[in-house]
Amino acid sequence: MAKNIYASYALLGIVLAASACSHEDGVRGGNGKSEGRIEFNASLPEVSSRATELKAASLNEIEVSAFTPGESGETIYFENKIFGRNNNTGKFVCYDPSCIWPNNNDLLRFAAFAPSCDDMIASGGDAISTGDKLTGFKVAQDVATQFDFVTAIGSGRLLDNEETGITLRFQHQLSRIQIKAWGNSASYNLEIAGVRLGGVGIGGTFNFTAQAEATGPAQAGVWESVAKGYVEYIFHEGDSIVNLDKTADSPLSADKAVSIMGSKVGGAEGYDNSAMIVPSNNTSWNYKDNAANGDSHAEGMYLSVLVRVKDTTPYDTNGSIVYPYSGTEYDEELIYLAVDKTDGKTVKSRLYKQGENYFTDADHSAAYDPDANDSEVKAFGWAALPAADDLKPGQVYTYTLNYSNGVGLRDPHDSHPGEPIISEKVLVNVEVADWIEGKNTNVSVPRR
């Protein structure tokens, strides 16, 4: 089973004449215990990830609301209070006088989450917490800027819990996706420089009171609605292009498969370089019937990989690039990268082309000279694969792609979506694991 995240609440029934809760007060705090104030102890597992996972060292705030149940429904006791880490004690504290136990021993129910709404909004979301719902949640489209999302629920009374405190078990509410690849084709070599996950959950509304059907611990809420879209990671400066070229360093078998989500950030836990998405049940991209998929041709889940394909057959002694296609008639989305000439794989910059010139920004205001920067420009195109999964919160899904017999299909967003690139026969295997530890299970992913 996955490890759980814990926070303990010491709630005391003394009315405080204190300042309102603030981020600065919560973080700096005083020495030792703050009499009468709610305090949190939080422990989180240490795991490295391409996306930003909440860890003990990085969790500095918890946002909490409290509710008083009654015969005619619940009333809000306090709402959206920020508890900041006290650097001296390591505990989380809020200086708002409303964050105390009611002295009539009424039951309080708590809903807690991190990061705070303010932090989510600062990262480009529209998150608003009202009562038992968090609306406007979004994951960033660029995987490198994503954040984790954890929640907890609990309840207690003054006389029962003043001394013992309330223990909340935080749960991860996003799914993590890792993509690996290997290949041993006799006809072509691949260079891989990015991934895109399409037709997956990118936002939604989270309900803290709704409960999922489960035989284990009570779930700290469920996703009430999910918006679909795509997230991606295009290799950044310092990332190393993944080569499937039949050399000794190339992953030639499934047990040698390597991550294709960038190399700058890694970890020893086995779940490094992963994307985070909102869990949902996803049907497969129906690439054979794109007319039914709307203008974007992107209904259903798919994996798209940013590739550059070179012919290695005896008939092509020059090793020509066969994908992305040459010529403007193909109208596919091209991604240009400046790559170090010395090793041929270290990315120096993403480039944007206008005419025959290259720029480091989409506005074409910052010119880039490959020769002056000792780099070469490589063009990459998207090659897509249909997938389908019922993605659950708190689980890691590892997709392993076998490029020995094919490259995939033209991306849902280009002019000829679903057309095979060389061959569509890319085999996909999926392993599912709990967030931190657990047994792996093979899952069948349709290719057609």
C-alpha cells in the first residue's frame, strides 16, 4: 500500500487576542509552543519527480476549513485559514483567533489541502475554495511547472482531542504518468525529445464531502467533474535527447527502457520525471474515425512522442530524415531544438523558426545563431498512439513504448491525424503502482 501523509492537530479552547492569520506570521512564528493555537505536525514522503511533489522540505502551508454539523446541515466554523510552518518548532500554526475549539464541545469536521488556493492561482490556476468544494483547479500544461495536490478530512471534539490532537491522513489526489521507451529496429533510428499526454484530465472541481467506493481508509473527497485537454514536456536546456539507435548505449530491450520525459531532474525512487494529471476514466483516441472527433480530432486519450526518425536501411546510405516530413504540404507541427554539436544530444535551447532564421522566443524578437553557439538545429514532429485507462488518484502509471516495429500515427492536431508514420505498430505496456510503494499490475492498452 502507498505510504500516507500525516498531520496532527493540537486544538485548544482558549480565545486568543492575536493578529489575523498571515503567511509571514505562520512561517516565522515564535519559539516553542504557541498556547491556545491550532498547530499541525506534517510528515510527507520524499520522492523526486519531474513535476513538483509536495515533500516535507517543500510543504510550507496548509489551507484548512472547519465545519459544525447540525440537524439542519453544517455551518462553517472557520474557512480557508492558512497554517504556515514555524521554522523553530517545525509545526504549522495560524494566529487567527477563530482557529480554536468551541468551548461547548461541539463536533468539528475538518477539510484540509495543499497547496493553498493563493499558490494555485499564482501558478496560473483559478482555484477557489468555498465550503466543501474546490473549483477551478488546473494542472499546468508544461509538466515542468506542475504541482502536487493532497487533501485530508477528519473530525474531533474539545474534550476528546484537546490533549491528543486530531490526526489527518493526507492523500494524493492526482495521477502520475511516467513514459519509457526502447527499440531495436533494423530500418530506422529514433531521436526523442518530448512527450504529450492528450485527452486526459487537466482540471476540475474537487468535493471534500463526496466519498468514493473503497474498502480501505475513507477517501478525502473525490473529483466531482473533470475537464479534458493535454499536458506536455518538450525538452529544456540541459536535457539529453534519447537515442534509439542500436548502439551499446541504446535501450535495446524492455528491461532496458529509459524515461523519455527529460533528464535534468531525476531521483533514486524509480518514479522520477513524471507528469501529474487529474484522475479520470479515459476512452481511447478513435484515430480511425477522426471525422467523429470534432475539429481538434483529439477526443479520447493518446500519447504523443516528439521524434526525429532516420532511415538506416542499406538503400539509404546517407541516413536521411524520414520524419518529420520535408515540404510544407504536410503541415505538421514542427518543434525546433538547438543541440550541442559536440555530443549531438544535449539541448541548448528551444527555437522558433521564421523564414530561414531562428529565434529563442515565439515572438521572434531574440535571434539565435547556431554556428555562433556551436550548435545544430534539429526539427522534431509528434508521433501519437491511442491509449485508454481508468486513472486513479494516488497511483503511478508507467507506459513503456516498444519502437522496434513502428513509429506511430500522425498527431490528432496535424493536417492528417491518424495516418501511420512508417508503421503504426508501436507496442504499449502499462504498469500500475501505488504512489510510493506497491505491487505492479499489467494493464492492456488498445492500439487500434
